Amino acid sequence: MKWCDACEFFVSREDGVCELCGQDRSGTEPLVDSRYRLGPQLGAGGMGAVYSALDVTLNRRAAVKFQHAQSTPLTAFKLQQFRREASAIAAVRSPHVADLYSFGLHDGRPFFAMEFVNGASLASLLSPEPKRPLPTLRALTLARDIAVGLSAVHATGIVHCDVKPSNIVIEEGTGRPVLVDFGIATLSGSFHGDDVDIAGTPGYMAPEQAVPEHVIVPATDVYALGCTMFEALTGRLPFQAPNVLRMMMAHVNDEPPKPSSVEPALAPLDAIVRRALEKSPSERYTTALAFAHAIESVIPAFERNRAASSDHTSTAPVGLRALIIDDDPMLVRLATRAVETAFRGVDILVDVANSGDEALERWQFAPDLVVLDLHMPGLDGTDTLALLRERKRGAQMRALAWTARPVPEAVRKFQALGVEQVLQKPLTFQKLVAELRAIGLKKGWVLPAELPTISGGNRG
């Protein structure tokens, strides 16, 4: 099936001529599943390749993964197994798991079409050399949320089998971590080694995935998430090996290191990580939800000002609430005026805090918009934002940040929290207004129109 862009409808004639406009569309690529137009390749792995795609019928972006061509023909049994697994994945309902839209065959290859999550993978945030860990609080909340998502996956009888940083995407704008790519997912209770090759990613592979004839169970994903959590906390994998075979044998035989062996301040997490990385599935957390609860129990040890004494928000009806956090009075004044200009005509309350500690003491609920600096006395901008994300309405909060330090490292830290833009000081009034206005347009807080007249070129 082909598609006519001019008529926005299907081309059904065999000669490729659109019946509505008469244009020859024979040169266009056929749609996948009669709806998906493939775009650029987003990534590839040992089991397949993922492409950006557009659902032309709904004008909705999607991610389509094709499995690599099989060395042996696909049997009817294997296709039925794929369909059962796809059906189970489609039943998953969790904000931390990408929705499955469709499954089928295209040119003889199985494919999955899934929700496209616009953002950066956790792997990309950990990839700079030398690798750097995420801020501890963010690493913990991210692992907790993915564990909650996995519990929804396991409830349908599916094991993901490839939980790793490259399969976790941090959504731009919200900071929502989402588990993607179910290309090698299998039914719980399946055996690796019967009719499939060993599948998974060696650095995160549970011992039972490395040894044939062992049963794959939900605890298999708990182990992989434990490896991912260790890497996010320390900047390194729990096991290091020169090749794939030795890496797999390390998972089977070697004792995992403690997070505190890399960073002593992580000692409260040693027991939790150790249990997640037990060799026997029966000795790990029995469910992903139990793992999530264990992570949640230690988060207070890494929080500051967890309990707010009072909420500073006004009780008067307000359409939007904005919070500016910076210890520089000139920047605070500049940002306040920029917010008021960008949202002129919108009912908005602008509040100010001189530090992250002060903001958390006064705000029990996350504002709609936070504008903040990375480097401040006490809590820095990333820890402040991580704590605000934890508060009620935190997932809906939008953020704009700035820094005087080199931008790439600041961007990496803030991307893990869903920040859409990190600005470099010195700041201009015009730039601030433009970025704030862009956020407002994305959220529907303001209507598309010419930017308000801006005068002056103050810098902070």
C-alpha cells in the first residue's frame, strides 16, 4: 500500500496512480502495515534495527523495529509465539513503558511499531569518556520508575530480557523514564537455548540468560535493572571483561562489587544492589515492584529538605505558577521580567527563591514552570529539580536552566531530568523570552502569535 501526500489518502491502484489527483506515486516506498512511512534509522543492535516512522493515517510519530533476517525460515510456531508475545506487551499499561501499536510481517521480517518517545537514552547520558554517574537522587528515582514499569510488564506474563541504558529513554520536557524495545522479550518461564540463540546484552545479562536450559523469569529483568542502576550510580558496569564470553562468565561466577567500593557515600545502597544481583533468581527481589519499594525506602537518605514546612503557593486562583531559583539578584530580576513578558496576557504567578533549599522549604507542590541555575549554594540545580520532580505535579513541570560552566556536562545532567534547554551565561533578555515562549507554545499556555515587543538588551 502506498500513500499520496497531496490527497492524504491511500493509493490503491496497482500502477501507483492516485485515484483522487491522478499523480503517479509508484516511486514512493510502500507503507509498513499499510500506515507507517519509515524515516531515518534510530539505532541497531544484535537482534534488529529501529527506525523513526510516521503513522500517515493519524499523523503520529512511532518507532518501528525490524528483527534482522533469520538464518533459518520463520516457522508457523515461531510466528504464533511472536504474536502471543506482542499481544501480551500490547496489554501493558504504564507511563514508564512504551505503548505497542502493532505487530506484523513486512518483507518477511517481523516488526513491532511502538510509541515514539522524544528524548535522550540513558546510555547517551552515561556515554562520555570517562563515564560519569548521574546525580545519585536522579539515578535512584529513574531506577525506581523503571522497576514500576517492569512490574506492569511482568503482570502480563512477559519478560523484557534486555533492560539496559540504551533501552531507557528520558522524555524531553517531563523527565519521564520510559522502557522501550521489546524486540527479544519472551514469555515468563521460557527456556533460552531450546530454539533460540542466547539473547541479551552481555554487560547486563543475568546468569540464567548466559547458561542454556535455564528458565527466564521476571527476576531476570530485576538483575539487568540492578546492573543498570549500578552503572547510573557509579559510571561503570558491575563487571569488567575483555570479551563477551568472559563477561558472561563473570555474571555467572564473580561476586558483584558494592557501589560504595566506587563511591563511599553510596553505602546505604550496597544491600539493595547486592540482592538485585544475586546469582540465583530465587534470591533476588521476588518482583520488580519489591525492588521499586526497596529503592524508594532509601531515597530519603539522599534527599535534603524532604519535608517542607509550608507551601508558599498562593491560595488565590492562578492559571500558571512559575518559580525562579538563583542566588544572583540581577539574574532573578532579568528572569522575572522575561517570564512576565513571554506570558503577557496569561494569568501567571511568579515566585522567587534564592537557593534550592529555600525553594523546597516553601513549595510542597511542583510549579508549572521552573527557571533555575545549575550552580547555587547548597543544593545545585540538578538536585533541586530532581526533588521538585518528586513532588505532586512534578512530572508535568517544565524547566529552563542555565549555567556559567561548560554546557555539555550541564546538558547531560539536566537531560536526565527532561530539561528542554540549557542556556549558557551571560544571558540575554531576548533569548530568555524566546525560550520561555517556546515552552509556552509547546504546552499550549500561549497561542501562536508574534512575539511581544521586546526592548532593551540586559544581560546577566
